[in-house]
Amino acid sequence: VTTGILTFIFAWNEFILSLTFISQESMKTLPVAAAQLSGSLGKEIPYGAIAAMTVIGTFPLVVLVMFFQGKIVQGLTSGAVKG
């Protein structure tokens, strides 16, 4: 369970692979969309829109971690115990 949750979190925040390999706008991750939004408007940087995208993109991860916090801690500490 822990591996699946951590893999989902890493894939959700992927930047380099999404920027490099995905050409459809609807398939890009939120970090790529935020970076392209800041570069598409010229010299003006829309800090409000970028902050809103960040909050909306972070919310599902926070909910996921809240529900599975015990499993995440259990999975991470089970491999770290010497004995």
C-alpha cells in the first residue's frame, strides 16, 4: 500500500517527463500547466492563478495522506527496523 501511495504522489507531481513526452494539453500535469501559464502571458506573472492551481493540485494529496497516514508510516518503518 505504501509503495502505491508514494508512487501516486510522485507521478502526480511529475514535471520533467510530462514536459518532455506529453504533447496534449489535457494530459499534462499541474506543475507543467502552472509553468506554462507563467510563461504564456509575457512579462506579467499571474501569481494568483499559480497559487490557486497549487492549492487545487495539493488538496487530493493531502486527503490521500490523511486517510492512509497509518499505512504510510507502517510501511516506511517496517523496512527500517533492525533486529
